[in-house]
Amino acid sequence: MKKYRWNDLSPVIRQYVVVDERGRYGIGSVDPNHGDDVIFAHPASVGETLDSTQGVPGAETLPSNAIVMTDTAFHRKDDGSFSGFWFDEQENCHIRIVSDLGYKMPDRVADFALAGSDEMGHWDYGAKLGKVGGEPPVKGQKSKEMTVQKALEYAVAVGEKVTKRGIRKAANSGYILDARKVGRDWLIPYNGFNHYLDNRPKRGRKPIK
């Protein structure tokens, strides 16, 4: 498994649905810091109330109907399964991954990535999985806007030949609808940039009004 990281360099955790040999389902996660040979899992059933959490730290302070989800480590075996113990049982069991739930986004990352957005969905400021650091948002950046660097990468990805200088010049000349200058650089809206790429102005052509 590739070791991806968020902007703050914390590892990106991937989640899975797992099942043991008795048909008990659970939710497992793989932390790149522990490698591919360990999966941390807890039961997915809703029966893990305080009655079955004796010895779990802090359980005594929870409401009587609280559900505690404690991950325990399962270690990979030669046949691809993982061996370990559910937190509420003492009998060793084997679990297998049956479904991939994708990467888990922590609240702190979601709050940052979706700040100011009034739409459902993912908003990528430019930080790519696998790229340490990424590109932080420009102050005041809105959803559906990208920096000049991201506009260049977007253009290259769709097969268009442009330069950062050309993008800035087009924005300054009014060829990119709703482009706006922030500080010493520009924020480029996706719709306006797509319109520009589809309607490249020829020499002497007047900017869009």
C-alpha cells in the first residue's frame, strides 16, 4: 500500500469492511505507520454496549446505552487473512477484507478543505494524496477557484498548451471570466478557465465584456 500523507504530514488512513470466520462484520483501518501487515478493527454490530466493555478505559464514564468501538490489532497471515482478537472477546479469530471503504478524512482536514463551501462534495485545494505538503489555499479562495499553478496543471491534464505567464496575461486582459487578482497573483475560476480554453482569443481580438 502506498503511504499517503495530508498537508500536515499525518498519514492517510484507509478503511475496510472485514468479516471473521463466524460471519461477524467489522470496520478495519490500515495505518501506513504500521505497514500493510496490521489492520486495526472493531465490530460493526450495534451490540457493543457497556455490558461488554468491562476493562475498557473510560467506559465507566459513558452513558449506559453508549456504544464503544475499540480497535484491536489483527496481523496478516500467509493466506492473506488477519489473525487477532475482537476487543470484547478472548478467542482468537481470523478476519478478511470484503469491501474497501476508501480513505478516511479526519474532521480537522474536512473542516479545512470544505471551509466556505456551500456545496456537498469534495473540494481539493491542490494537496494531492502522495504529495507531501501540497498547495495550501490562498486566503479568500472560494470553491471552484484555482491558483495559476493549478490552472496550468489542469490545462496540461486536458491536453492544452499554456504557460503561467499566458494565464496571468489572459486573466489581466479579461479573457478569463470572473478571474480575480488576490495579492500579486490571480485566482482562476474553473468555468471561466474552461471557457477560455475553448475560445482562445486570436491576436487583436478584444477581451470579453
